[in-house]
Amino acid sequence: MSVLPVNVLYSDEQMVVVNKPSGLLSVPGRGPDKAECVVVRLQSAFPTVRAVHRLDCHTSGLMVLALTVEAHRELSRQFHDRETEKGYRARVEGVLEKDSGEVNLPLMTDWPNRPRQMVSEEGKQAHTRWHCLQRENETSWVALTPITGRTHQLRVHMMAIGHPIVGDRLYATGKALDRSDRLLLHAERLAIKQPLTGERLEFKSECPFL
């Protein structure tokens, strides 16, 4: 089995920022076959590392992890209070008619088909902004900004408006599924405050599938 690299982009005494490859879990899953993950990969260099947030296994891009209890608490608070800034790049099926838009659709777990999520009035409020960057070969390149942070939010929201993300093994079908052997979703921008000093830090990661 090939070893997927986890590139460390930044570290200090409080936190570490990495570029997660597609196909690697953020944290351990259930069972020995799901033990390999970003946290485990980092433990030799950063023994106290703890995940603050997660990216889906097949989403690539920026993740921040804490190195102290205090940093974990503060960074988690920033995500909870929506003080972070996150930006994603994706290729979606179909040609978007508008240049930008928003999706406000509540989401919940589709329990009989988990880990799938679904739009439901009984779900939690979820809000995504999108901006079309380019239209190409019956697909569209989009910049996605999640205002909330629900599980699979970007994937379900784009599917819900008729433009599933290319290569999405859970939510895409037909051409959208066949165009790529990986999910074309990348966390390319992350802005947070350093948990001890409060300094604003912004990180960028080049999209690997452009």
C-alpha cells in the first residue's frame, strides 16, 4: 500500500497546519483497517497532536491541529463561533447558469444509508456560498465557502442544486462519477487566529487537480 504524504506547512508550540492528501482519514476510524490517518502520521514528530476539525477522507487540503489542551480549546471555539475563514475549490457536473449563489438547506444523517447525509427540514441549519470560476466541458469550476460546517455539507448542497461534485462516490452518478477517480474537492484556504497570541494567520494550498 502506497504511503500518502502529509505535508506540514506550518508549526509552532501551539498548532500545526498540514496539507492532507485525498484518500487519507483525518482521524482514526473504527477497526484496524481505518487506523491510518493524519493524526497518527503526525504523532512521531508531534506527540501531543489533536485534531481540531476534519476533512472528509477523499477531500484534500488544509487542516489545523492543536498541540496543547489550551490551543485545542481555543481553536475549537473559533470553528464553533464561525470565526475561521475557509475556502474550497471544486469541479462540479453541469454548467452553472448564474455566476454566484447561496444554498440554505438543513442537513441530517441519512441513517439507513450512513455515512450519507441528506436535506431534511428536521436537520441542522446549513449555509454554503458558491462562485463560478470557469465553465468547461459540461462542468463548472467553483469556489465554495461553507458558512456552517456540517458533515458532507458542500457535497450535499451542490448535489441538491443539481451540480454534484465530480468524482463523488457517495453523491454523484453517471458522468459526474466517471469523470474522475477522486473527489474533486480541495480545501485551498484557511484563516485562523493563533490560539495564544491572537495573530491572524492565513494559509493557502494549491489545488492538485487543476
